[in-house]
Amino acid sequence: MKTEKEWKKILSKEQYHVLRKKGTEKPFSGKYVKFDKKGKYVCAGCENELFDSETKFDSDCGWPSFYDAKKNAVELKKDLSHFMIRIEVVCKKCGGHLGHVFDDGPKPTGKRFCINSIAIDFEGKK
């Protein structure tokens, strides 16, 4: 685990706001919203493999959406902020805030992992 000072050195100001302070990027502003290349998505903070491009779908919600996460890659936590009851998605390796998960996704899981683009990086298939 890194200290907050160390996180501030390695993350951009925007990444720090989302990953460490549970912020949210503006809808439709992220680079992976309308992105459809084949590969994997990793945590921008620690490079933990989180999602496969095969599980990405266009939910038109303004953020990249996935119907499933890699096994043991994320942790789900109850989020009671902003007068709502939601489920927060955090990186299991570094604890970075990624987004939220909802029960309105496609089959086979019925889940929509709504993830901030700035919290993830893409690695194309070799």
C-alpha cells in the first residue's frame, strides 16, 4: 500500500480525485466510453487486471460499462453517499475507486459495472 503522498506523485490530479477520493468524471468525457478494441482493462493505479474487452458493452450511460469483472479483481462495497444506496466497485489490489455496479446489465450476469475511464488503462491484445 502506498501513502497518500506517494499516490499524489504517481497519479494525475484527475486520477487521484477519482481513484483515491471517490470522485466521478463527467459523463461521456472519458476515453473508453466509445472504445471497442480487443484486450484488457487494468487499474490505472496498480495495473491489476480488472475487465476483459469481451465483457464491455455500450450502455449509453456516459461511462464504460462491463457485464463482468475478472475473478478476484474487484471488491464491492455498500456506498451510502449522496443520499443514495449504491454498490461501489474498488480495485481489490490497491483499493482504488473505480465506479459502481448496477443490476440493469445484459446477460449472462445482468450486471452493469459503470467504470470511470480515468480509473483504468487499456492493454491491447498482442
